[in-house]
Amino acid sequence: MQTKLPKVGTTIFTTMSQMANEYQAINLSQGFPNFPIDPLIEELLAKNSKENVHQYTPMAGLPALLEGIAALVSRVYQRNIHPATEILVTAGATQGIFAALQALVHPGEEVVILDPAYDCYDPAVHLAGGKPVHISMREDFTIDWKEVRETVNQKTRILIINNPHNPSGKMMEESDFNSLVQVMGDHPNLILISDEVYEFITFEKKHFSAHNHEILRNRSIIVSSFGKTFHLTGWKVGYLIAPEYILKEIKKVHQYLVFSVNSVAQKTLADYISTTDVTTLGTFYQDKRDRFKELMAKSKFELLPSEGTYFQTARYKAISQLSDVQFCEWMVKEVGVAAIPLSVFYEDSTDYRTIRFCFAKTDETLVQAAERLCRI
Ligand code: PMP
Ligand code: GLN
């Protein structure tokens, strides 16, 4: 059969998590927390599941949750958004990004993607009939804005950025943000997808959000995920924030893709969202990052800066000459720790001999993993 996505196989997250299970390795590969969620969420979920909240919610989201999201955005970003017209609750950030690309990209139009890039962007552009145009970041994961400026043209419909960045853990500086604003200013028809799912998992540096700039917010789809913010990756609930003229189009796709998102989850999140202070999330994960770094100090890995997200990248040149994919396979089998090779996030499989560890884990897991990694 002629396949629509010839280059797509099983995602690296599935592959590595399966290998971790098979070899009973400690799984620092796929990004998900292994500690319990806030007990309050469990209580609210139990309470809500006894109430009559088991039917379809309105297509764009439960009104109470839309209100809660608007209040959160107002608290954190001092931005007022209209719950009824500028927010769409999605089945995770993934579905939101997919719906946005299907709604906005016409056949032949280009979408600029910065590699290493999260894996769901490229196939969604292909399915929309668009052309993904990949630009590689520099080896230190900074963005070459000159190249971005030279690449964006009349046919470019969308620029996708991801900040804080998965897989590198880097965050955009003010100068990056200014360059982004300039590119958007130079191309009035360009739309930005700003994937900010790790917006609250930030450490020393300030997060420059598309919410905080007028040019950007008027032409951006800003992507958030409750999976990251409330440690609930399996719930698959996220949301898009975009101006009404853009979101209206995305809703047309959303209504036929899923129509609406899990009602009990939405009601529980609506009850929970106003009770929590998302600004403590950064400190919570910063402690984990520091703990992991300290535990890894005696290892032969070279740890790269982790400024946000729950990922720590590491170079292993002092340990092995294997490709990063082979090195991760070897590690899961022989060392008992699973990680993610970065080359899979590059269209051209660039391999800087760098792998990604997820530190959203209990201290006990981090100690055990680091013990094994320090023995290499
Ligand atoms: N974007 C990025 C950068 C991610 O890392 C992830 C998931 N880890 C997603 C989107 C998808 O998020 P969700 O699980 O809410 O679909
Ligand atoms: N986003 C998660 C990560 O980067 C994985 C999500 C998935 O498995 N699709 O590890």
C-alpha cells in the first residue's frame, strides 16, 4: 500500500519505554513523572465521578475550565483572554497541534520547524499537504535567526517554536524573542505555533512567552498541557490559546477530530486549577535537576545546561564512540537505564553524541539510575 507517511515508524518514546520494560531498566527515557499526583486531584476526581458529569461537554471545553484557564493566564501573564472565543481544550497538546496544522496549512505551504524538534510536528504538516522546512539549531541548541530570516518566505504559513525546549532543556533569551518578533513583523501573514507546554517548568531564566508580546499574541497559537503542569501526562488534556479568527478555523477541525475532551477530567481540572500555584512548579523541578546533576557529578557524562523542562541532556564522548541510538540501546541492555537519543529529533539525523534523561522521577529512582550511570 502506498503510505502517506513513509518516514514514520514507531516513536522513540514507545520504543525506549518498551525496551526499558523488556530489560527491566530504570526508565529515564519517555517524559513522564513516576511519583503520585496531588491527593486533592484524586479526591476531586472521585467526587466528580459520582456526579452527573459523564456526558459530552461543549465542543471547545467545559465553561468552568475555560474560565479557570483564562484566570490562570491572567494571573501568570497579566493577559486577558476571552474564555468563549480564544481558548480550546484539546486531548493533550498533541491533538491541539495536529488540529491547528490541519486547519491552517494549505497544500504546498511551508512550515518552518527548528531541529531538534518534538516529533509530532513534521507528520502533521505532511498530512495537511504542507512542506516541513527544517532548520537545525546550532550545536549548543541556540537558534540561528539569520537562517530563519533567510528561510521564511511568501509560501511560509507557520513557524513553530518550542520554548522551553524539548529535548534540549534550553530556553529562549530576550534576544531570541526580539528576533522572533522581528521575523513575525517582517511577514504579516505568518502564523506562529508557540509550543509552551513546559511554560511553568523553568529555573533560573525568565520565560519569554508569546502571551507577553502584542504582535505575537495576535498571530499565535500558544500550546499548553495539563499533562506537564499537573503531572498528569496520561490524562491527555491540554489547551490552545489563539485569537478568535484563528481559533475559529481550528475548532472546525477539532469538532470532527474529537468533538470534545474527557468530561470528568475537564471538571476535575476546572475544580483544581484555581486552588494551585503553578509558579512553585519551577522550584520543584529545579530541586530534581540539581539533585540529578549532583548525583551524576562523578560520572563520565558531560551534562549540558538544563534551563527548563524536566530533561537533562548529556554528551557521552568520553565513554563511547557508538551512535546515540546504539548507545541508548547498549545502555538499556547493559547498564539498566533508558534514555532518548537526540538524533531522532533531527530530520537529517544529526548526531552530536547526545542523549536525554528525564528527571521527573522520585529521588529514589534518580539515586538508583545515577548509581548505575556512574559505574560506566
Ligand atoms: N510538545 C512538546 C514539546 C512535548 O514535549 C509534548 C509531550 N511531551 C507535547 C507537545 C505533547 O503534550 P501532550 O502530552 O499534552 O499531548
Ligand atoms: N513528550 C514526551 C517526551 O518528550 C513523550 C510523549 C509521548 O510519548 N508521545 O518524552
